[in-house]
Amino acid sequence: MTKDRKKDHLLGALDLLILRVLSTKPNHGYGIARRIEQISSEVLSVQQGSLYPALHRLEKKAFIQSEWRTGETSKPIRTYTLTSAGEAYLADEISNWELFSAAVNVIIKEA
């Protein structure tokens, strides 16, 4: 898969992936991006230019909240946490994604 195709697929699911990562524990931006890469066996790579606008968008919708904390190097880092509204939205989006991906898989196999 080319880098551009990976990016296009990732952008369509980025909010879902961010919320899913945050459903396990609060994390900072770099940690979220790194976790997505780890879980996907390095297939998906989230760039800062996509990640931070998505985090701001999710925070504006009240699906996540952020706070400044002191990091391991004593520097302040912004940590993101999933809200109860975000949990409900995530559950709905997972259901929608499963329906969507199942339909795409059927078409790929049958067409």
C-alpha cells in the first residue's frame, strides 16, 4: 500500500483510532500516535499535522478533555482523557465501523 493510500484510509478513521487508544488510559499526543503505530504493527503512522487538529476537534466536541501535567522530563505535557460522551460516541462508531467494514469486505470478495 502506498504512503498516500495509507494516509487517506487513516484520516477517515483517525477519530475512531484516537478514541479507542484513549479508552484504555489517558495519553499525550505523541503517546497516542506511537500507540496507533504499535498496535497496527507500524502499518499506520499518524503525523502531527493530522493528529493535533483531530485532538482539538474531539476536544471541541467534548469527546475528550485535556490537562497539562508534568512529564517524565519535568516538562509540561498536554494529556488527553476520554469523556463519558466520548465513550458513548466510541461505542457507536465501533458499531458503525464494523457494519461498514463488513459491507466493504463482502463487496471485495463477491464483486
